[in-house]
Amino acid sequence: MTELIFFINQVVISGAVLGCIYALGAVGITLVFGILRFAHFAHSELMTSGAFFAFLLAGAFAAWGITAPIPMGFVVLPIAMVISAIFALGIDKGFYAPLRKRGAKPVTLLIASIGVTLMVQGLIRLFFGAGSYSFFETETKDVFRVDLSAFGSTRPLVITEPQLLMIVVTALSVIALHLFLTRSRLGKAMRAMADNADLAQVSGINTALVVRVTWIIAGALGCMAGTMLALDVTLKPDLAFNIIIPIFAAAIVGGLGQAYGAIAGGLLIGFAESLAVFNWTMVLRPLNAILPEWLQLPATLAFVPTEYKLTVAFVILVVTLLVRPTGIFKGASS
Amino acid sequence: MALIELKHVVGGYGGAPILNGVNIAIEPHDIGVIVGPNGAGKSTTLKAIFGLLKVTGGTIEFGGENVANSLPDRLVPKGLSFVPQEKNVFTSMSVEENLEMGAFTRKDDFRATMAWVYEMFPVLAEKRRQPAGELSGGQRQMVAMGRALMSKPRLLMLDEPSAGLSPRYVIEIFETIVRVNKEGVGILMVEQNARQALAFASKGFVLASGQNRFTGTGPELIADPEVAKSFLGG
Ligand SMILES: Nc1ncnc2c1ncn2[C@@H]1O[C@H](COP(=O)(O)OP(=O)(O)OP(=O)(O)O)[C@@H](O)[C@H]1O
Ligand SMILES: [Mg+2]
């Protein structure tokens, strides 16, 4: 029982948290791809800058003496999301829209987005340096320990308050996105444009408006994902840049252009990564008592050493592309 | 006054012009049919009206207003609708959602229009929740037409609505077009089933190399031996 709880703490909870972050990031990438048909590399910077917006706001709120029962990062999240949405719109207007107007190819837009990545990251370093920051310098991170000794576990189930909130907030966002895409006029227009942009135009759909809404959603969800990541670990200028590969993998595995696919892909890769680096010795240690001397378990026994965690996303990506090139949910073939 | 009038329209896709002076006039009660050989510029004419390519010369008047080079999101609310030749449904969306997209520019309640479309195409009512991509070619054509009718157009433009349909469906789709016209919607369509379509056309246009060759009522064109010989296969 102790071992099972350890497994849940290490794999299920951390996998879910990682999965939520990947899913929220991948949704933005997949929506932008569906509408504008290019791989938006700079999505990581929407996430990182979003986290910094939240960080600044949280600092300001704390300075004004505002306190809240939940971590400040979550309190300021809605405002940070609005700022990030505006920031995303600005980036589109400043860099991608002029290229689209000239009929630039998707690869040109991709390269432009790499430029945006470097630029935004440079700007963040300019203002914040290369160090890392924590949302929990002034407040404490509440940790819930569910005592399970009644079930014979010597270990409690451990989940931090931010982790619990992340899972709840992600679930709510996914439901909201689902309702938007299936119930609202604009959400349906977004699906229509991703399905057949020419016909959407012919139907009189305001495609410029759909593009704006796409950036608003991508910016807002990116900010949410970035802030959550910063709350879970620490905030630094290359916060999301480091995980752009698994996020892209999640979007492609789920089927590019498919919002639900991106969510499934994000969760899949999140769980797979935490399962891959899980130290099985912790669970299997009791076996040492019955195993012969020469077959004792090593101190760490994982599928993949932690430093190579990134390969997990690659492997899942390659296998998916080989077995089902359009991704789980049948997106655009890439 | 003509519902739509093209006067000496010149236009193309950026290179040499494809249309070299096209003249078309349609009254509100008309069914206009454009026929002509492959590559004559028939689809290009409809696209030019709908702002999908650059018009460099001539005028396009819709309801007395020059609309040359206006984009669809301005034309649809004015009462113009277009069913393209191919890829004319949202395959991943349900039949009903396809219809809703046709009503995107409308701010009023469009349920009555939807009921009207379902009444015209009962099979679509049955399949309203099914993705349009799962329907047969004929049913998709109905979805495409239904989508275009959802904006309550004054002029419905159709590019080869009978393409790829079995003879039974061809007759059915033509009957529906006539019926839509009787309910007060002007029609301008391109057709390869030229004889069949001209038979019910109040205006016929034979296009070749981006220019009008012959203009008249449908039956007049069918009766013209020269048209019959060169364009209707004898
Ligand atoms: N998107 C495009 N870009 C460049 N040229 C085009 C484009 N679409 C059509 N053309 C050219 O315009 C000319 C007229 O094409 P159009 O599609 O209008 O012919 P059509 O009369 O509709 O023929 P069909 O009966 O085969 O449908 C052709 O020579 C074609 O090559
Ligand atoms: Mg054509």
C-alpha cells in the first residue's frame, strides 16, 4: 500500500500536472495551426511571458497588501490572461499579419515565429536577468497530506495546493473551450475555418475576427499554462522554451488542428514522461528481502534517466507518426 | 432594374486576364445559365462576382451598387450567395452546423429559414446531426445549397451543381433550383449538363475564352444551330 501511494504521488499526480500544462500549451498551438496553417514556434514565449505577467501582478497585489486564501498566482491569473491575449494579438499584428498579407508561405511564418521566440526571450532577460524567481517567496505553498494509515500506508497522499488548483482550473478551461467550440457562433466559425478556410470566407464568416479570437484563446491558455508551470517549479526566462518539444509533440500526436486531440496528447505525454522517469526501486524494494544477494535492486531503476526525459515525447511522436500519421484524432497530416 | 449586371468585366488571377469582357444581366425572377467549354472562364466569372479574384476592368452592379472587388463578408449580407464547384461543405461539421455557418452574417432569428431548407431537402433533416463528410455526393450538394440559402439571398450562384451526380439526382437538383427560383431567389449557375439546364433557363450565356459568344433565352440558344454545333455537341 505504501508503495502504491508512492506511485500515485510520483506518477499520477505529477503526470496529471505535467499533462495539464502540456495540454493547455498544445491547444493553443493546434488552434493556431488549424486557423493559420503554420507551426507557431513562439508559443513557448506566450507561456513564459504570461507567467511573468502573472508574477509581476502577484508582486503588485502583495505590495498593495492584498491577501487571498489561495496562491496569489491563481488570483491574478484572469488579469494576466487578458494581458497575454492582448500581447498575442500584438505579436500577430506586428509580425505575422503583415507576412500573411503578402501571401507568405507557412515556412516563412514558422521562421518568423522563431525570430519572435528569440526576441521575446531576449526582452525577458533584459528586464529580469537570467535568474529564477518563485511565486512562493512571500507566501507558503500549502501541502495537503491525506493520511492513509487506515489503509495500511505509512506514506500520506501528497498534493500541493497549486497542483490541486491546476487540475481543477485546467478541467474548467477544457469544459469552457468545449462549450465555446460546440455551442457558440464564433466557436463554430472557428471550427469551420479550420475545416475549410475558403468555404468559411465564401459563407461570409468574418475570418479576420476568427483569427483574432484564435490569438486571444492561444494567448490566454498559454498564460495559464506558463503560470502553472512557474507555480509548480520556478519562473525563469527559458521556462516554457525547455518544454516546447513535448508540447508540439502533444499537438501533433493529438492530430494537428484538433483541440481535443491536443488535450489527449498533452495528458498522454505528461503521464508517459512521469511514468518513464519513475524510480521502480521504490516500489519493488520489498523484493530485496527474497531476492538473492547478487540480484539486489539498484538504487534507481527507471525506464529513462531523468536527464533524458525529453526523449519520451520524441519516441511517442515518432511512433504516432509511423502508425497513424494524422495523429490520434485525425488532424492535418504533417 | 437588373438584380445583377456585369458590364465588360475583365479580371484574372494576377497573370494575363482570364475574363476579357464578360456581360451578364439577371433580373430577380431569372434563372441564368452559363455554359461553355472547359477553361472558358465560367467558374472565374462567378468568383469575380464574389470578390474572390481581382476585377481590373468593367463594373459589377448588384442591386444598383457597384460591388466589384467587394469581399464575401460584405456581399453575403447584401443578398448574394455562392456554392463553389468543389469542397463546398464543412466535412467535419454536422449538417445542421453547416447550415448555421451559412447564416453567420445574420443577426436575426434564422430558425424559420432552417425549417424552410429542411422542408426543401427532407433527407437533410434526417441527417442533421451527421458530419457532412459522411454524406453521399448528392446529399452534400444539398447541404452546400442549403448552406447558401441560409443567408436568405436575393441571388444564388451555383457552380456546376449537378457535377458528378447520377441522372436521377441531376433532375432532382434542377427541380429544386427551379423551386427556389419560384420562391423569389434569382439564380445564376454554371452547368456542364448544358442542354438540360438551358431548357429551363430564362437567360443563357455561352462563354468561350473569357468572352460572351452567344446570349439569349435558354430555349433560343438550344435552337440556334451554331450554338448547338459548337457548344452543345451537335
Ligand atoms: N486559381 C487559379 N489561378 C490561376 N489560374 C486559374 C485559377 N483557376 C483557374 N485558372 C485558369 O483560368 C482559366 C479559366 O478557368 P475556369 O475555372 O474559370 O474555367 P471553367 O470555365 O470553369 O472550366 P470548367 O468547365 O473546367 O470548370 C483556366 O485557364 C484556368 O487555368
Ligand atoms: Mg469551372
